[in-house]
Amino acid sequence: MVSHSTITELTEALATVWRGGPLITPETAHRLTPQSDADAYAVQAALGATMGWWAEGRPRAWKLGVAPVTAAPIPDHCLMASPARLNESDCFSLFGIEVELAVRLKRPLYSGCRRSEAALAIGETLAAIELFDVRAANWQQLPRTFLLADLQMHGRLITGEGVAGPWQSHFANSALSVRVNDQVLPGLALRHPMGDPVSLLPWLAMHAEHAGWGLVEGDVISMGSWTGMFEAHPGQRIEASFENIGSVSLEIDAVVTGGVPT
């Protein structure tokens, strides 16, 4: 197990980058990498408390990952409404893009809930874009648990149009179109890898409750990628549209900075 002092050191290193400091070097990232998912989740919670990310004392939004199933709480300031725009004061080390569906709960979800209960707890399904960023250099070579501690590389979550009501099974097969500067982006799978992302919500309910937060009415949950991650660049506008659900867009004017690793 990683020692408490190592968890504290990683939390402080990540916080420094979030505050505008240089990227963590690969060597430091490997040295501080959590040895388990539990340690990575401890870093997530400590980082949120250190940064004061949650005005209500708990996350209002989550991102889910698959294979294996993982999660990260989203900072309040990382939630954006479509059409969204990143300006030149926003600096990122990476503009990784994933198109997703997100859901907003209309009632709490508790540990031990069934998939059917999770589906009925959904009050709205939304088109979404997740922007990925990372707080260390050479992210492709970083261990999985480091990236998990780093909020699963979360940068921003942009939510767009949607439909009200509980989850419908045909949402998972909704036709998706992705355009970059009005050109259709080829070569994407355009499908959720699990086919039934709602089946992940009982696990998240258990995880969030174990973390001391729980899932309540109004929480937004990003359900995992329909596209896999592709890289965008300053000057691009990304627009995605799910048939019978809605569209979402992000325009990037921000600058990319690799930072100076420390």
C-alpha cells in the first residue's frame, strides 16, 4: 500500500499543477503512483478538499470509465454548458475529446440499487463532450492508477441538448455524428463499448456512498465514451449530435502548454 505521506505528496503535486504550476515529471509521477484504486480514490477526495472544488461539500457531477469500471468526481468549475468556448486564458497540456451521453438524476440513488431503479432515477439524458487534460508529462506512459488519481484525465464536461424522462434502451444505439470545423470526423466507432451504460450506475451509487457523498437529485453523470479519445487543436470547433437526443459543441481558442515538468 502507498503510505499516507505519499498520498499527501501526490495530492500536493497535482494541486500545484491545477493552480497553474508546471507539469509533474514522468519520474515523479511513477514514484508517486498509487498502488491500488483505493489509494487513487483517496487522492481524488483529498485533492478536491485541498482545492475547495465542491461548494456544497460534495461533487455535483461524475465521470465513469469502463474496462475496468472506474469513476472520478468532477470539480464544480469544470462543468460547462453548450455552446462552450475555451479562451486564451485557459491553458491545457492536452485537448483530448470524447463524445458521450450524460444523465441528470431526478432522485437519489443508493448503494444496492438495481439497474431498473437506476434507469427510473434518470430525469434527463444529455449530449456531452468531455475534454481531457493531464497534470503530468508524457501521459501515454503513465500508470493507470496515476491517471485515475488525476481524475481520470478530466479537464471539462460540456453538456448540451437532451431529452427529459427516464433512460430508454434505444438511447444506447442513437446515431451519432461528430464534426470538426464542419467536416465529419471519420474513423470513429460511435458506440458505447458496453451497450448498456445504465448498468454502471449501481456500481457508482455504491462507490459514491462509500466515499461519503452519495448520489442525489440533480447530479450529472457522464456515462463513458461513444467515440474513444481523439485530439483536438486550438482554432477548432467540435460539434456532436445524437439522433433524437440533441447536440453539443465546444470551440477551442485556448492555448496548449506542455508546461515545464517539475
